[in-house]
Amino acid sequence: MPEAEPLEVLMKEHRMIERVLSCLETMALISDRTGGLESADARKAIEFFRGFADGCHHGKEEKLLFDLLEKRGFPSHEGPTAQMTSEHQEGRDLVRSLETAVDEFERGEKGALDQFSDAARRYVSLLRSHIQKEDQCLFPMAFQALSVDDLNWLQREFQSHDVEDAKRQEHTRFERISDELAARYEAPHPAGS
Ligand SMILES: [Fe+2]
Ligand SMILES: [Fe+2]
């Protein structure tokens, strides 16, 4: 179904996000076992989550998909889009906690690794369950609620959003970060890539 394409774009991005989530999970595991952290790798993961998962991906969801769904009758202050937006915000707060933990680790502060590991696990768990809810519930509901014209409009707007976002940040860098971290932390490649 070609008109489902904008939702497939989001699902493909989910696979890339899940790959880096697995890397972050492994970093937390290594940090618990060894009492050490490759802070440069942790910073790359943070850059990916902030720039790609939040800026690029959640940006398209919040500014375009959720907004359109609310225009088509989804409730705006409660219900699935409000829930997903609130989880995006929770994720932003956890990425800030991850960054604070890495800063403190580099300054040699006690407890920084526990803080890193705790924030990493909470972020991985939040985003995995968030992605599952979107893939299995919200996107099928969106496909039912939106017309072919809506989906075609969404597809064009997603492309414009990505062009604009690419002026602010280098998108190929996110693929490089994902490949580099996956090579080091042995995350499986996303299905179909
Ligand atoms: Fe989302
Ligand atoms: Fe998503």
C-alpha cells in the first residue's frame, strides 16, 4: 500500500532507534560489570538520541502526524497522541540525565556510573515500550483515520521536515554513529537493512 508510506518511514526509523537502544543497554551492562564507561561512545549515543530520535523522528510525529490526527478528531489533551507526546518529554528528561551522568563521570564524581546506568535502563525501557505502542496501536489507528490525501500530504511534509532538519544537523552522521556503536556493542542490524 503506497499510501502507508509515511507510517512506514516512521517504523523504519524505529528500527534504527532500537539498534542504538541496544547499544546503550550494553554500555550500562558493561558499566555495571566493570565500573568503567567509554564516555565518548556514551556521548555519541546521546547525540543520536537527541538529534535523530528526538529532533528528526519525534519532530515529525509531534509537528505533523499527531497534529493531523488531532485535526481528524483524536482528542488533543488526553488519549494516544497526548500520551505519546508526554513520553517524548520523559525521554528528553532522561537524555539530559544521561548527559549529566557522563559529565559527572568525567569529573570523577562518585555515583555517576550508577546514575548513568539507571537513566540508561529507564530510557531503553521507555523507548522500547513507546515504539511498540506506536507500531502496534497508534499507527494502525492512524492508517484507519487518515484519508489517502492525508497520507500523501504527510509524506510530502515529512520530506520537507527532513530537508529543513538536515540544514540544522548532518543526517548522515546519525547513520555513522549507529553503525559505529553497533560494530562496537554488537547490536543486530535492523530488519531489512
Ligand atoms: Fe513517538
Ligand atoms: Fe516513533
